[in-house]
Amino acid sequence: MEPVTHFLTGACIGRAGLNRRTAYAALAATLAAEAPDMDVFWSFGGPVVGLEHHRGITHTLIAAPAVALIITGFVWALDRYLFPLFTPRKPAPPRRPVRWLWVYASALIADFSHLLLDWTNNYGLRPFFPFNARWYSGDLVFIAEPVIWALLVAALIFPALLGLTDREVGARRTRFPGRAWAIAALSGMVILWCVRWAEHAAAHNLAEAANVTPTPARRIALEPYPINPWRWHAILETDTAWQTAEVDTRTAQVVSDPRTDSIFKPPPSPAIEAARRTRLGQVYLDWSQWPVVRDIGPQPVSGNPTPNLPPSRPWTTIEFSDLRFAYSWRDTHMIVSSNQQLDQTLARAGLSGYVYIVDGKEDAGQFMGGREQK
């Protein structure tokens, strides 16, 4: 999930009762809920390095205790060196007790929440790495889900608003406000996952029974849309093509046309095989669950120079895309009936990669996100 959901979830975890056990529980939980995304610093090594390590070791069960310990140490440093600078010396305010074991427990629980949230979307993660390199994804929730935002924001804002009302009427101030709201928000998020899990299974059954492919599908994926739990984007694979469809579980409709929604598998070529062996190719294919690798001709990658070669040396661009991200939540229906429309569909696929191949065998540049991997 995106950072906002992680931060809000951590804050609600801290306010759901852990803050009654120790000071700094909410702070530690909020920081730890986003801490696994520290792997973003790998991107300074280049876009391919960033993809290789994104949702890597920091998003594993084996690293969670270490990440929680780092956050606990950071909070301890704040308590020891920074917070006293903003505390008036006289008179000394009453200090809530800090139970560092509970601070650590809060951070650990919040770290696990990050892994769970990332599993629910279609990017996935490898929780058992390095012992098991398989990617796992629930495909239940879109990368940004406004329904979850509403639940978490309400749990954090409404207690503060009610507290202002209590002050106006002179009611006794609650020491730990918002516990019930936080528990309700977290419970609501779990209920939403359960609803989407059931609808995901129903959509899979509908897509399988609809016979939208001329031959039996080898595998099927259902990708989520935001807000609407009944709408799903289906991808079906046959031996020669990928077929897309739109599934509505509320009306039990599957909308697809083999003439317009088919993506035929590109034929193999020496250039494609050479691109697969590059570092970008190996990293991309290790991560991608629905890869499309195709030769798009001598097209320069936007914002980057073309290979400086004599005319006698032909070159081409090999594109790596993932069909999981080749749809838009704004579309009512995907149509890819021509090569131009296919280009537009795959061009908007997030996290696409490109490799320049010279003479059908030599790597002359690797690019992702408009950046070159040096």
C-alpha cells in the first residue's frame, strides 16, 4: 500500500490500547508501520537496483524483529536527547512511564501490519525471503483505497473533535481518547478484506465459467479497482495470447470480446532472449507475475539518448511490462484492438523496463522510470 495507509494504520494500532501500556507506543507504531519502506534508499543505486530490492529483505518476517528494534532505538534516542530540549525544566511535568518492552512490541505489531497490508494488493511481497523467494499477493485491494483512508482518518479525527465538545460542556477529559474508534477502524479494514476476498473468489468463478478464451485458460488473475468491491479486471492466459475482461460480481456479468481484448504473445527473437539475460531482464522476470516482453523497434526511451552506433550496426528496444498494471481504474472497459492501442495499454503499465539491444545480442542500455541503470 502507499505510505498514507501505513502511517494511519500504525497510528490506529498505537491508539487501540498499546498507548495505555507505555508512553511512545503510538509514536513507535506509527514509525514502524512505514519503516519497511526504507528500502527506497536502494533506488539511489539505480532503477534496476531499486526494483530488485523493493519489498525485499525489509518486507520479510525474518527482518521484522530487527526493524522493530531499530525503531525502538530511534524512539529511545528521541527520548534521551531531543525531547528534553522541548520540556520546560521548572516545574517538571509529570512523566508517563516508558516501558521499552511494550514500545518494542508496538513497533513489531505495526511492522507486521505493513507486511499484511502490502500482501493485500497486487504487487505482493516475499515474506519468507531468503528461504523462499516466491512472491505472494492477495490481489484484494487497490494500491490506494479511499474506503480504508476514510476509516482510519475518521478514527483519528473524530475523537479529537469530540474532545473539543467535551471541553465546551465541561465534561471530564478522557486520558486515552479514541481507543474504540481505532479498534472499529482496524476491524472495519479487516471486514473490507473479507468482503473483497469473497468477491474476488466470485469474480474468479465468473471469469472461468464465461469461456471468454477460445481454448481453456492456463491461469487467471483478478485485479482490484478502488472503492467498488464488485468490479474486477480479469487477465486470462492461453498458449498463444492473454485475454482481458471486466467482471462485475453484483450483476454476474463478464464483458470481453476476443476480437478487441486479446493481447497475442510476441514471437521469440535473439534480441528478446538477449534482453532476458541482462540484469534488468533477470530482475524484472524474477518479480513480474504477468510479464510481456516484446520488441518495439528502434524507439528511444523517453528522456534518454539512443545508442551512438554506426548505421551498419542495427539496434532495437526490448520492452518489459507487467499486465497486472496495464489497466486504469478510470476505465470502464479496456480495449486493445490494434497495435497502436496495445502500445498505449502497455505504455501506461506501471514499472515498465526497457533494454537497448545491438546486433541482436549486445546490451547497450537499461532503463526504468526514465532513468538509466549505470
